Amino acid sequence: MVQYVAKRLLLTLPTLLLVSLIVFSIIRLVPGDPAQVLLGEDADKASVAQLRQEMGLNRPLIVQYLHWLGHSVRGDLGNSISTGEPVSGMIVQRFQLSAVVALTAVFLATSIAICAGLIAAWKRDTGVDFAVVGAASLVLALPSFWLGLLLMLVFGLKFGWLPVVGYVPFSEDAVQWALFLILPVLTLTIIESGVLTRMMRSSSLDVLKMEYITHARAKGLSEMRVLTRHVFPNAFAPTLTLVGLTLGQLLGGIAVIETVFTLPGLGRLMVDGILARDYPVVQGCLLFTGLAYVVINLIVDLCYPLFDPRVTAN
Amino acid sequence: MRFTRPHLRLNGIIGCILVGILLLTIAVGYVWMPYNPIAIDLDHTLSHPSAAHWLGSDEFGRDVLSRAMLGARISTTIALEATFGAIILGASLGIVTGFLRGWTDRCLMMINDSILALPGILLALGLIAVLGSGQASIVLALTIAYLPSVVRVVRGAVMSIREREYIEASRVAGDGTLYTMFHHVLPNILPPIVVLTTSVFGWVVLSESALSFLGVGVPPPAPSWGNMLSSARPYMENASWLSIVPGLCIALTLLGINFFGDALRDLLDPRRDA
């Protein structure tokens, strides 16, 4: 077990380094001189040259990369061009909201997927199975932003049950804060439950064919016990990997939901950074989300042996 | 009540019908559209669906049906270009790494996996930040974003057949490495590549509409389903058809292509349990 954890942790380091290298290179591909971009088109040559010197743009690329990496590791991602605020502070503040929305939605979607997937596999080829698979396929085809708009149209505008656009910080009014988050969380829960349910169903089908399930049934265990104690843990392991991937993808794709519901989250920060050509912000968001994605997958891999102890054996 | 897996066959039929409708719409759009999709008509803004405007008109009086038809062409063109870019490049890289193994494989896969460590849409956003928005940069960004997944899948498929006897036989017969790759490896991994193509097409359609929705995709006034949705937001309460039509187009396209892909998989690989 210790060996497995150590090996997995070691493997993460090169990935993180490569991710940072990719993020650095992407921003370096920006056409034109970063110093010129920072100062604007009509800045004079002398101040551009001075800024180039200050930013270290005259040094070799590898030195620039190491310099940037050193600062990033210490949490210094530079300052935003538009507001002058430190990027790391902006990211941490915006990330809290995105994390709450994404984690809640993925948790709810996973719970739905486990129940629906297990039942569909157990009732294979019946009306229940047909309905679950059909619903999951339909949900898979829905763009999240469209579903968000439709839910907003129905629950916000037609019925007027929930607030439509805007956001109130948790510290100001916790109830309002929660009300504003219901629709975004509901949208993402519905969207993400589709793919997770399909995965849970197909891995449960595989497990149900196993001999130890026949054995468990032959022992006279109730179907409930067979499903919860024997099918669930083994079928959940592959789904867990997908949960991690989903969560990571969501952090990247949450910008669309934040745009629909005008939530000031991390995704919106990055898109606004792109539109304003605020490269330190874009670079910081890319690096942070890449890091979060790697860490989430690491945590998932470390949780894996809890459900499938065979993993640590090799 | 027991169904004898009817959804599988039903899937295929629905998929083919939906993909057919999409292709037909694009084809008709080349010959006939009810109105000029970018012509502004300020006398008929936000008009309800009627005999004159079947799907209503938008805030500039532009006909929604015509815009959705042109949007179908634009979104599908972008998706096809990015999909084929990713599949052709990815399959070539996947075959080379999977077949050669060794250091080539290790180095390429290390780079590949770290690109995979960034979510596709995020990578596309980052690339668009650099390339600027516009049709060509979306195609390029989406090609690069989905390339690593294709490399992974194709490499896996190649590794599963590279030790087979017929590959061995080709080598023993003195065929060159390139010849073996393209005459023996490629034909045998075509089924998974075909199925993968439909999946990638679906991802790309969704990502393109998301990027356009965010305002970094297809630049207006050219319509794409994503930017139509985004400009429909302020009028949601009074002109709900503006948000319903483009979203429905995306959803039906995705549903069609997913079902079509499922059916292809059942057809090409009957051993796999769907």
C-alpha cells in the first residue's frame, strides 16, 4: 500500500512539470512582444525596452521558464494587467465558488448514477433498464448551457420560484447564496449524471456475470445485500475514475455555466481574461486548473484501493 | 415485460434519421434559405414564429430558421475539419508510437499524457487566447485539444494487434515498417477509429458551441448555434424561441451522432456488450 502511494506520488511530479511547461509555452506563443502587449500599442520604444529588461524577456527561454516556475511554486502568479491585483489571490477567491458548485453537482450526480446504474443493470433488458439508458442517452446530448437556460426559463421566469441571474456572497446572506446556486448545481447534476450512470450500469453488468455473485446468491443472501455488498464496491471502482475525470473536466468547462447564471467563478475569470487579453490571468487560471485536475486524479487513484484492493497488489 | 434489446436497433434508426436531417438541412441551405441569414430588418424584430418567419426573428429582425440553417453549415464544417484533423494526425501518431514502441513511444506518450492532463475545453480556451477568435483558430484549437485522446485510443488498438501472426508474417516477408503499418495495421484498427470519429465529432460540436456561447468562438454576425444562444439570453422572457431553436439543433445533432456511433459500434464490433 505504502509502495503504491509513493509510486503514484512520484509519477505526479513529472506530469506537473510538463503541464507547467505546456502552459508556459502556450502563453509564449502569443503573437507579438509581451512587453508591448502589456503597455499597449502606442507605448514608446524606450519604455518597452525597459519593461522587457524588468520582465527578463531578454534572457534565454529556459531561464525565463525556471524563473516563472519558481515564482509560481511560491504562489506568485504575477499581477493582472487590467486590475493590477495579484492573480493568485483572484484565483483563490473565484475558485471557492466554482469548487462548491462543481463538488456538490458531482457528488449528487454520482449518487444518482450509483442508484440508477445498479438498478438498471439488475433489471437488465426490462422497461426500467430501457428508461434509465434512454434518459442517460438523452442527457448526454444536452449542452449544459442550454439546459441551464431552459431551467432558468421554467423555474426562474415562468414559475418565479428561484432567482435567475446574479449572485450574493455567502458572507452577506447564506440563504440567498444557496438559492442562487440551486439552478447551476441542478443543471450540472443532470448533465453529469448521464455519463456516470452509463458507466455504472455497464460495470455493474460485468460484475453481475461473475461467479462470486452467483455464489453470494446461492448462499441465500438477499438481492439487496448482494447488490450493496458484492456488486457495488466492485462496480464502483471504474466509475470512480470517471468521477475524477468528470470533476476535472467540469473545472475546465464550468465557465459556460457561470456565464449562463452570471456567477463570478474561476471559469468566468479565465474567459474574461481571454477577452481582455489579460495574459497573466489566463496563464494563472490554466496552470491552476491543470494542477487541480492532476491533484483530483491523484486523489481518485489513492482512493481506488479502498474499493478494489487488487490495485495495490501489482 | 422483457424487451429484446430494442433500443439498440431503435438507436441506429433514430441516429441515421437525425444525421440525415442534419445533412439534408445543410444541403438545402446551399440552394435555398427563406431569408438572407445576416440581413437586418428592423421593422420585424423579435417577431413570433409565424407564416412569414417560421421560427420567428431575432433582435435584429433576422430570420431564425435561415440563421439556424447557416449555423448548421458553419458548426458542422468546423466540427468536420477539427475531427478529421484530430483523427488523421492522432491516428498517424498513435500507429507510429504503438507500433514502434521503445523511446519514440515513451517520449511521445509522456507529452501526450501531460496534454491530456488539461481538460479539452480548457486547452482550447488557452489556445484561442493565443490564436485569437475566428473560424480557423477554433478548428486548430479543437484539433489540438482532442488530438491526445485520439492518440491514446489508437495506440491502444495498435498494441492489441501488433503481436498477431499476420503482422509477424508481414515482417518475416520482408515488408518495410511503413508498408506494414499502412497495409496491415491500419486496416485492422479501422473499426475502432471509425467509432472514435463519431465520438470526437460529438465532442467537437459541443465544444465549438460552448466556445461560441462564451464569445470566443465563431465571431458574429456569422451565426453558429452557440453564438445564437448567447445573443438570445437577454430576450429569454419575451422571445423564448430564440433560445429554444439553436439549443434544440445542438441537442438533436449530438443525440443523432451519439446514437449513430452506438449503432456503428454494435455493427463493427459485435463482441462488445453495449
